[in-house]
Amino acid sequence: MPEPIATQIFELGDFQLTSGITLPQAKLSYKTYGTLNAAKDNAIVFPHFLGGAPAALEIFIEEGRPLDPSKYLIVLPGLFGAGVSSSPSNTAPPFDRGAFPQTTIADDVIAQHRLVTEVFGIEQLHLVLGWSVGALQTYEWAVRFPGMVKRAASIAGAPKPSPWTTLWLQTAIEEPLTADPAWNNGFYNDPRDLQAGLRRQGHIMALTLPPLGFYREGEEVWRSIGFSSRNDFIARFWEAFMLPQDPNDLVTQSRKTRAADPSAGGDLDAALQQIKAKMFVIAFNGDMMFPPEECQRDAQRIPNAQYRQVTSKGGHLTTFALTPPDKQAMDEILQQVLTG
């Protein structure tokens, strides 16, 4: 795999959020692989998921695989609230910590649009794709900038989260932190004071995100990916994922996810009808977060969208490519998206 350009910062200046609040000296982090061609038509935008970072998506980028940096410029943008782009954890008063203004998926996409147009001079994107919260951004891109997006792929995602998913976000991400006495309305003294809540988040994720078969006796998928016991998997995968994160950043990301809606509270069917991109909607069996039947209904509301259900052992975790079959499944999906 070629070396990526190091994380870069796009200075947005005084950035007006969709709420009407201006975020002073806003910044958007991003990483890139590959080179923009002379026609400026080989760019891919690949935003990340809740609690993730651009670096988490690099596992899919490699010469000879679908996301080939010798063919494409692959832009991995950060999210407001994810800790490197403008976030509660890195913003100066008066918008520090619990006073950080709530951002939206639309804010993220507007900032990403400025990045690709102002920094790279791109007028058309070959592909926008994302998994989970990355898929919410993909839908926002396809609806907000329909003439710019040639192809779009929602992988284990939706245009807006379902009632179950919004309840999960509130219960699994927000309440373990905001109910902690150390929370103090987001003005805690040290993120480590909320370590118990961060661990509880990991435990709820371990319970709800993998499909039931992940733990079933005789299958025990966690064992095939290098963990010695179920508790070892929970500690070294889920707790290890959550503990380094800033609680305010996670709550900000969760709240924006719950509010995601490319129609901005209007007619979602009409908004999806505006999509001009060649749209791919991919679902995984066993995914409770974005069930296949709901993804299929989303695809049916989009002109000429292609729907595909993928059988895997990872459910919503398939895009972590934890097992060789899941890695193969993801490569097949991406190849279809780029050439289908």
C-alpha cells in the first residue's frame, strides 16, 4: 500500500452552520490517497462512520483492489465533532466542550463540498460512498449536489436513521455519558472521569451490533479473528475502541446522526427522487442498525437504484473486514459499485 499524504487541515474560516450559528475558525481534517487526473474526473469521497476517523477506512485502499490509488484520488474527510476537525474537544471558548454548537450531517457535507471544489477544483465526483454514518453523508451528497455525484453507494446505511436506530444512538451512545455524575453538562474536568460510561458504550455495542451468530456456540466468530474469549473480544475490541474517545465528541456525533435527514424535515421521498447518481444500496444480513428490508425500501424510492443484500457473519461489522470472507465481500461490493 502506498503511503498516504498525512492528515491535512482545510481552514474553513468563519463557517455558518445550518442552524444559523457561525463557528469561528472552523477546520475540516482530511487525508488523501492517489492523484487527481488531468480531467479531474477520478475523485472518490469516502467519509467515515461514528466514532471513526479517516484512517479507519484505509484498510480498503490498495493497488490492485477496487479502491486503487493508482487509478483514483481518494479523499477521506473527517467529521465535525470527531476530534480533529472542529469539535468540542479542540475548540476555544465560547464554543468549547459542552458549549460546542450542534452540527449536522448537512454541515459536514457542505464543508466537504468546499474542500473538493476549493482545494482540488473538482466539478464532478466519480463516486461518493460510505458505511453507516458515512452512508448518511452519501445520501446528503447525492440529494444536495445531484449534478456533481456520478455514482453513490450507501453501505449498511440509510438516508435518515430509523426510529430503532435513533433510540439506539440515544441509549447506547449518549445516555451512558450524559447520565454520569461527572458529565456536568459537558464541562467535565477530564475525559477519563467518564471511563465507566465509555466502557458501557462498548458493552452495548458488543451486544447489539454483531449478529447473534457472532457469539453462537460452535461458530464463535470472535475466536476466528484472534480473540481468546468473548470477554477478551469485548475488552480488546469494543472497550479499546471507545476508551480513547472524548465524550463530548461522541455525543455531538450521535446527536447529528439522530437528526440526519437529506430532506431537512420535508418530503423524503421527493428528496430521494432528486438523486441523479447511479445509486447502489448495499445491506448485510443480520444488521439490526440498518436492516436489509429497510435498505431495500430505500432503494425502491430512488430512480434506477440497484439493491444488493450480502450474506456475511459480521452483520453491521462487515465493513471492518474482520474475516477473510468479509474482506472479500467488501471488495466485491466496491468492484460492483465502480464498474456495475
